[in-house]
Amino acid sequence: MRILIATILLGLSLPALAQSPADRKLPTDAPSQRKPTPATAGGLPPLQPIPEPPPPPPGLELDPSLEPQVTIQRRGTETVEEFRLNGRLYMVKVTPSHGKSYYLIDNVGRGEFARYDSYDTGTRPPMWVIHQW
């Protein structure tokens, strides 16, 4: 058993022994000949302030109908948050007084809600409404 362990350790150390000092690239100038930079001299370069972002282009105002409408209801000690988009209820977050909050999500848009313990359910393909009548 000792011979097997010694053989394995020798086999693992062979790549390190195969390197020679000539393979390493060393700097051509000595450290005393290098010019000190602010980082190596112990100081840091001065920071520049971040410029203000430009204003949005004209005609690019936010459409209030694209923003979700959130209604928060408190029933006793639990909180119910309803999320609506264009008047349609698509998600409900229930936070009970004790325990973990959960979500009721309408994935398809038919009013059939599925319960999720976390809003992050992994990868979901995009399901955009292309045409509606």
C-alpha cells in the first residue's frame, strides 16, 4: 500500500519537477531601475468624478399602462399584494403573519393561478402575446 501511495505522489509531482528556471520569463530590468508608479509607491491615483448621464431623448416618455399596478391589502395579520397589468390580475403575493410568503402566478393568462414558494422558478421561456381579440 505504501508503494502505491509513493508512486501516486511521485506521478503527481513530476509536472512540477519538469519545469526549469530557464522556462520562466523574468523581467529584464532590475527592480531598483524601475520607476515607481502611484500604486507601487504606496499612493493611489486620484479619482475622477463620474459625469451625469445624458437626459433621455425626446419622445421617450414612460407609458403608464406598461407599469404594473400594485394593490396592497392587509387582512388581519397577513398581507396580500395584487399585481395587475392593463387591468388583468397576473400575480398575487401572500405574506402570512407566520411562515414564508408565497406567490400565486397566472402563467398563461386564463385566470388559473399556480402556487410558487419563490418567485424565481428557474428558466421560463418568454410567452409574449402576439395577437389578442
